[in-house]
Amino acid sequence: MTRHRLLLAAAAGLMVALPVGWAAGEMPQSQDSAKPVPYAARVPCGKRTDIVRILRETFGETALAQGLAHTGAVAEVFTSPKGSWTIVATSPNGVACMVGSGESWTPTVAHDGTI
């Protein structure tokens, strides 16, 4: 089972609709028809506390970095000692969504020795 499928399975009970404006981006076509598959149907979302718990318990990931978008959303990068990573975006209304994940995370060191 791929990591993406594991995330979807782990968050199956967390699914909620994405806030308006978060559905920008590619809209893949459904295999059954020419209608696009809604972005929200592909992204596991829920309460931030539940998502953080799933990432910690399932993958050993903890928050490494965060940033505030001009929309008021908070983006966070979660990583594990084994190199797995997940990006979580939390909207101002508290809905958190796992928007990306992968393996082989490596921190980059700047020329001045800082990360």
C-alpha cells in the first residue's frame, strides 16, 4: 500500500469539505464520466488535533516548520526520523487538510550554517 493510500485510510473518518477557495489546482477526470473529481474528495481533512495524532501515531511525524499564508491559513511540515514527511494546511476556521506527503525528507543547510 502506498503512503498516500495509508494517509487516506488513516484519515477516513476525518473527511470534511474544503473551505471555499481551497479547491484551486488540477481537477482530474473521473474514470466513470467526463466530470472532474472534486479536490476535496481526494484530500483527507479534519480537526487539526486528529490529523497531528494520526501523523504521530502512524508515521512518527512531528512538526518541523510552519508558516502563515496571506489567506490566514497555516502551512506546516511534519517529518519523521525515518524521512517521511507530510504538509498540512489549516484554514482560519480550523479545518486541517493533508495536502502532500512523501519520503526521503532531507533538511537543507544554508551557506551560513543555518537551516
